[in-house]
Amino acid sequence: MKQSKLLIPTKKENPSDAEALSHIMMERAGYIYQISAGVWAYLPLAYRVIRKVKGIIQEEMEKAGAYEMETPSMLPADLWRQTGRYEAYGDTLYKFKDHNDREYILGPTDEEAMTEILRDSVKSYKKLPLVVYQITDKFRNEPRPRYGVLRGKEFSMLDAYSFAADEEGLDEAYQAQAKAYHNIFDRAGLHYKVILADSGTIGGDNSQEFSAPAEIGEDVIVYTDGGYAANLEKATAKFDAVQQTAEPGKLEKKATPGAHTVDEACASLGVDQGQMIKSMLYMAKMGEDDYQPVMVLMRGNDEVNETKVENALDCEELELASEEDTVKYLGAHPGSLGPVGVGEDVKILADNYVKVLVNMACGANDDGHHYVNANIDRDFRVDQFGDFRNVQEGEIAPDGYPIKFTNGIEIGHIFKLGTGYSKKLGAQVLDKNGRLVDMIMGCYGIGVTRMLSAVAEQNADENGLVWPDSIAPFDVHVIPVNAKKDEQMAMANELEQQLTAAGYEVLVDDRKERAGVKFADSDLIGIPLRVTVGKKAADGIVEVKIRKTGETLEVKQEELVNTVGILLKQLDKQTSND
Amino acid sequence: MKQSKLLIPTKKENPSDAEALSHIMMERAGYIYQISAGVWAYLPLAYRVIRKVKGIIQEEMEKAGAYEMETPSMLPADLWRQTGRYEAYGDTLYKFKDHNDREYILGPTDEEAMTEILRDSVKSYKKLPLVVYQITDKFRNEPRPRYGVLRGKEFSMLDAYSFAADEEGLDEAYQAQAKAYHNIFDRAGLHYKVILADSGTIGGDNSQEFSAPAEIGEDVIVYTDGGYAANLEKATAKFDAVQQTAEPGKLEKKATPGAHTVDEACASLGVDQGQMIKSMLYMAKMGEDDYQPVMVLMRGNDEVNETKVENALDCEELELASEEDTVKYLGAHPGSLGPVGVGEDVKILADNYVKVLVNMACGANDDGHHYVNANIDRDFRVDQFGDFRNVQEGEIAPDGYPIKFTNGIEIGHIFKLGTGYSKKLGAQVLDKNGRLVDMIMGCYGIGVTRMLSAVAEQNADENGLVWPDSIAPFDVHVIPVNAKKDEQMAMANELEQQLTAAGYEVLVDDRKERAGVKFADSDLIGIPLRVTVGKKAADGIVEVKIRKTGETLEVKQEELVNTVGILLKQLDKQTSND
């Protein structure tokens, strides 16, 4: 294919509003164009990448026994009302009406429509399990679109849905999907962690999140070299502290004027953060109009993990108390809060690491004052101990390996959904015994356009994009240094023919641009191999450059096809070993 | 592929609301599911057909030098305001807002976004011509969706756009697209007519409509065996009448009580329709608040072609006069109108076929009365003669062949757009002389999901769908008569392997259903060849049935692959010769 015929508007300058490397390089390399904040067009190079990703997905889905279909983007609001998600999604949904005032939404996901279709199409367990999928645009009224196509308002997603008459059928589909996800991400050259969520009662996991480590990732992933991976919200570490044995000192109230933070209070008192108690007041929503004030105690250098606190309280919602509530319950402002003298109306939770401390410092519930030598039971009460903190890097994970942190981009998620949607939409089948049972569902999703961001983020360098060959827009970029020279263009065309005949996709830069411009554009675009046709063309010699490593080698024309094959195979192996 | 794994909800009964054969059969065969009026899901079989149609389009577009990309469905309303189409499309657009009250529409077509992208991406004639295309969902707030997926609110469309710096570049792209369209429709097995529109000033046509003859088609196509094709609005025929020579009789007013139609008036007067003048009063909008009453005279058996009248008047709009206006200008109600005595304030147009008549009958502008022996000039004035009528079947077309009528489904349209959008959106490039010039555009569209309706409409029979092999969901439908019999299933699996290895797509009906159900479903689904594995399987013999013709033949297993190849080739030839 000739570069002059393709719309590839490369840019020399970074887009002014771009923060992420993937965004910068995809825009500079002429892959994407922003139509409106968070709304993107995919130009021909990006579309070739998308097509390849889709191709991989289609192959792996079919292997997993899932078959492609397509539901519309516009979905009846009433259908979403039946499952309560019209309200639950709220402003995240784009809403509009037709001529007859029928209300529609643009689908952000598709459990409703798929369940309705299956409900009306399948009446007997004999036709189950069935797995269907689609790769369609989804819509989300995203208040803060950012990072290019990573978080946009309209994006391409693979969503698959399994329907079974029993748990075995569900598990079979779930396992097949899990395997397909590994294959898809492996083939696309992505590095990723698999985060298992809540273990189901029937054994095995019921949800797996696939997350691609990347600096701009919006989730913190806790992982180890032993294979442990969890979201920070759920990660746990081995408890590693011993009971302190110092003699309890005398509780003393000290003035700490101007000390509002843990750091400032420690400095003011000359106390180590490990002996300072951070006291946070929360309001826990226990039910309709039923709020319980909760104080959480933590070492000064630890962070509260609100998910763990929520789970311990089994509350509907947990919110930091307002300044008003803080003064009301504790008589002081944040910065000087502590457990000493707190009434029974406030529940006090303390992290396990607090339990072993003796002679702690803490706020005195008197603005500008702290206590030293506070001790549990003697000076304050704790209603419940537990693991309420975020794990920290270097701690030991449940698998015995030291914990590492990375940011991650969520690229896929598989779920055992159960019967929630089936119940709400009446999707039942007759079972073996002739009884009506709810279909048991699973749902599975991959962000397709998001995958492009993740791959770009993991592979791009300061010169541009670097694509794994499996999803690169082309395999080989042939560059005649001077397209005005007939013999160079003739050789470039010949190479294109030879490589194409051998099954490779070739882009020929036939533009009459300076060599420097062409090379810079080639690096930006990021095709795995570049073949330069220059002065040695007369001797039948071209230069091959590997985009990823920058290595170059001179190759005789008659050996080029062979060399390209070997190099691409090597690159593929490196990718899978990375 | 095994039928038990695919969602194919066939139905025995016709859907109650379906009028079109294509709709009935696509729904009964489990291809489509209606989510909401005019909003459809494409189930796995339909999706396979769509994928093949897309594949053909992609191949032909690439051959034509057009490259795929994708713009979003949600488009900024402001962009559409810049071209005036936000107002022009009015209620046809679906409109909604995001979190920040930014207004969006769902794109029904995409000139605006494409022009904007090219404007920002290309600055010099050196990068032109460029042709881009996309196959995406389009949206139209269709007040009367009907005929299944033929006219829906959301549909898949190919739209291509060419950008050139000069007329030659435009013409080159236009011709390449025209050729691609022929290839696409030919390969998909569609019968179609090509309707040329207005000849451009630079020679050659500037618009071609591709229309598939079908009973449910919403356009009337006028065509001949000589290759002439036109919409009824534009079709012309050779003038074929001679001047009547009778002596002018005496103008007489006669009572025609209760005669409101041409038929009734002719009967009342004992006059032939060919001598009766039909007089229609229109209001022609010549400008803002400027309406001109116009009477159009026509033989009683002819029909007014309002497009021709509009063109003759060069008016903005033409509407039948209200009863109020009719009484105001003519003093009578429709049914008794005529040209005799009409004042200068009403312009009178007459069809050429009126000019040759002598002693006509016509309304007397007096309710319940007609004149006989009315003659031009003597009794009434005509301001302008011309071709103002619809052609009729059997008349002679400009190419010398007799005219035929058929209904047609518009499946494609190519246009030389010119610079309208470029001007409005400021899409300019520097030309060879360093001057800024507007990009010259072409636009090209095919209704992808609509093609399914058209193909189904042209090929389905009373038993179900009949797909051309090129876009059929599978090539061969293998049916073990009794899936409970191991030897039949074993042979079916073996045939699947052999045929798949030979490159054919095979669906195996492994369901434990009665043979009658399976055969009926197979006819409904419409795969070109059915291979039945029955009693003679023990002797290594299967039956092959050609879906289109119903012919059957017995084939030895070892000859099956070969036979399938021959039969599919024959079918393909028949399709292209049809």
C-alpha cells in the first residue's frame, strides 16, 4: 500500500492537552483525531490496528464457543427501567427520544438487551449453554474524559454473555472465556495481571479482572513475583508486628499549636509516626436515614482502606464526617482528633497494627492539643480490631512473596453474574424435570479501543509508537530514501510485491519528502520493521531496522523475505517472553 | 460449526406485523430480533451475512483506493450547525446532551466530521486525492419504520468520501467508486438498475443511484431493456401524438351533477379520458412569503409530475392549493376546475399532449359543471407548454426501447458533491500555484443492512431465505437425519471436517430434533447446499439438495467435496447470469 494514498496526518509537536504517552504518540502519528472532548475518530492506521484486534478476538471467541451478533446502540429506556439500571446509571447514560416520545438510551453495556433476546428465543435447557458476543460501540457520559482514547465517551467494546441452565454450564463458559482472554491479550502482546475477586460459595473464583500495568493506569494493582495480584482495595498482607513492652507512661495533654497533619504533630511532639495514632471520623450509612459515627484508628504512616472498613461495618456507604459532624461528636476539628474520652455513640475501630502499641500519641479532641502516652483500655476503648489499612510495598503477600505496586489499566473483566438479570426480566427455561428455572448468566468484557491505549502505553518510546507485529497496522515499512529516484521507487515496488506475495502487509512511503521526515514519521507510526532503500539499492542491498530495538542490518534483496520472516518471529518470541 | 451452539430461534408462524417477505423470513429463520419499533438486533446468522458483505465491501474499497477509518456516532451539534444541516434535518436527528450541556446528535451521515478531519489533516494538493470510508451504524428518527431491517432507526451503512484538489481528482475517485459499487452488488448476487441523474456541466454524470428491483421497493424505477433507467420523477419518453384536425365545435357548459373525478365527469359527458382536461391548481413558493398560483393542465389519463413542474417554474416548493385558495382564485372546488376564464393572476401550464387536442372537455370553475368543445387560444390561454407528466409503461424511452416499471429499493448512491461542505467548513488546500482552493468532494453510500433485505426480497421463496453463496452464513448445511444415531453423527462430523479442510463453511444440525423440523429449519435458513446424512450413510451415500432449485442428487462421500465445489460454482454463474 502506498503511503500517499493513506490519510496519515503526522505531527511534529505534542498535542497541547495530552498527558499520556499513548495519547501523545497516537495523535502525533496520525492514528486518532478528536471530534469533541472524549469523542474520537480512528484514522486509517488506527483502524487497521482495531481490525487486527477484532480479528484476534473473533478467532478466540469462536474457539471458546461464543458466536458473534450485534444489538443496537439505541436501547429502550423502559427495558433498563425493568432492571433498575436506568436509575442506577443515572447521568452516566445518554438519553433521548424518538418521534413518538419513546425514550431511549445509548447502551454503555448490554445485559438487558441480551437477556431479553435470550428470554424470547430459548425455552428449554436443551438449547443451553449458549454464549454470544458482540464488538460494538458503547457510550458513557464521562464527566472527565482523558488520556486520549483510554477514557472516552464512545468506545469499542467486546461484550460476551453466557446463558446456562445450571452452574456447570456457567462454569464451563466462564473457564472458556478466561482462557480466551489470556489468549487474546497474549496474542496482542499485552502485559497484564489477573486479579481474582471474591471466591464464590461453590468454590473457584467468580470474577477476574485483567489489568495492564502502565503508569497512567487508574487502578493500583498489588502484585508479587509469586503470582499474587489484587486491587489495593482488597489486597492483604501478613501481619508483621510484635507487642511493644514498654511501661505505660503517664497520659499527658500537650499543646501542638499549628500542627494539623500527622507530620506536623509528630514533629511538634518529637514522636515517631509509628507511635502516632491517626484518628479519622466517618459517617456510616447503615440504612435509610440511619447514620452511625465511626472513628477509625490507624498508625500515622498507614492509610485507611475504606473498602475494608465498609465490609467490617456491613454498611451501605461510608463517608468522611463533615466538619460540622466532627465538632458535634468530638468537640474539635480534624487535625486534633483522638479516641480518648470519645462517647459510646461513636463506634471505634482500630487497625491490628494499633493493638501492639504502647504509649501512643494522638489528638486530644481539643484544637491545637495532643496526648502522649495514651494506651488502649486504660485511656480509650476500641470496639473492634481488624485489618483496615492499605498494604504497603515490601510487605509480605499471602503467597509469601514481597508486595509490589503498579498502576494498571483495566482491559478486561469476566464475571459470573448469576440470575439477577434473568429474574428481573423473566428469562426462564424448563429444566430436565420440566420446572421453570432462571437462566444463569455470565458476562465478559474487553475494552477494544482501550487495548490500543494500553499496548501503546506499554510499548511506545520517545520517538513514537512501537506495535507488536500481531496488531501492527503493517508488518514492514519500505522507505525509498528519495522517491524521486526511479531506481529506488522501482526497487521499493519490487520489494512490496515480493513481501506481499509472501503474506506480509507492506506500507511503502512513496512520498516525495526529505529522508529525515520519512524516518521520523516511520518511527512515529511504529511498524515493526523498516526497510530502507537507499544508495546501496544499486548493489541490491537494503537496510532493515527493527523499530523496537533500533538495531539495523544490511540485507541482500533476495534474502529480504526470509530475513523479515526470521526477525518477526524473533520479535514475537521476545514479546511473549517479556 | 454445530447448530446446537448457535442462537438460531426459528419460528413456525409468520410474525403478525410483518408485510415484506424478507422481513417475514429473516425473522422466522432466526436472523433478526426487534428490540423496539425499527430497532433491530442481528443474531449470529445475520451477523455472518453482514460480515461477508462487509468483507466484500472492504476488498472492493481497497481496490478502489479507499481506506477504512471510523468516526464516532455521537457528533457535536455545533459542527452540524456550521453546514446548516442541524436545522435542515430537524426532527430526523436524534439529539442529546452530555454532562457539560454540550449538544450532540447521532450521525445519519457523515460529511461534516469527515470534512473537518480532512480540513485539519491535509494542507496541500500534493496529498490529494484521498478517499476514506467507514462501515458504521447510522441513525435516523424514522417516523414510520417498516419492512424489518429495510427501513429502521439504526442501520449499518458504508459511507465513503473523496477529497480532491481538482475536477480530475474528483472524477477519478467517482469512477473508481462506481466500479466498486458494480463489483460489490454483483458479488453479493443482487439485481439492480443504475439510475443516472443530472448531467454535470463538465460532461459525464454527477450522481448514480443503484436500485434493486423488488415489490416492496419504495421508489418507482422506469427502465428499458436497452439499459435506460430513471426515477419516475425524471423519466422522459418520446412525444408521440399528432395534432387533431376536427373542426372546433361550440363551447358549451353542461351540468355534471355529482361528478367529482375525471372518470365521473367523462361518464357524465360521454367523453373519452384523452379528450378530458385535468386541471390542478398549485401554489408555487417563489421566495420568502411569495406564492404564485399555478394551474397545470393534463390529459385525463395522465398524471402530473410535480418535479418537472417545479423545475419548469424554478420554484422553492410546490404544493397543491388548499380548498380555500382554490375557491379564492377559481371560484369553484376541485372536481370542476378548468382553464376557461382564468385570470392573469394564475399562471397556466399545459402538458405537450394537451397542445394537440381539439374540442376538449374541462371543468367550468362552477361546481357541478363542465365545458365541452373548449379550445386553446379561442377559449383559454396557456402560458407555457412542456413535459409535465409521468411517463407510462409501454411508451418509448429516449433509447428507443419500450418503457417498463418496477419498484426498487435504493441500495447505493454516489454523488459528486463539489465544494459545498468544504466552503462551509473552510476545508482548503494550497494548489500548484500556491493559492488556497476549496477541496472538491464526492460522497458515496451503501446501505449494508438494507442490502440483506434486498437480497432476501429478491431470492426468498415461500419456504424461507435463499442466499447467494458469496454472502450466505454457511456454504453447506449438513443434516444427520437422526442425531441420536452414532453412525450418522460420526459421518456428519467427518463431512464437516472434510468440507472445512477444503475451505467451505459448514453448519451441522446436531440437534436431536425430528427430521421434518430440521429440513424445515434448513429451508428457512437458506444455506445454498444441504447435505442429508440418512439411511444410505451406511453405504457411504449422502443426498445433496440445492436450496435455490430444490434439485437433489445422491453423492458418494468421497466425491462430496468435489461435488460441492462444482455445484457452488454453477450457482454462482447462475446468479451472475440471472
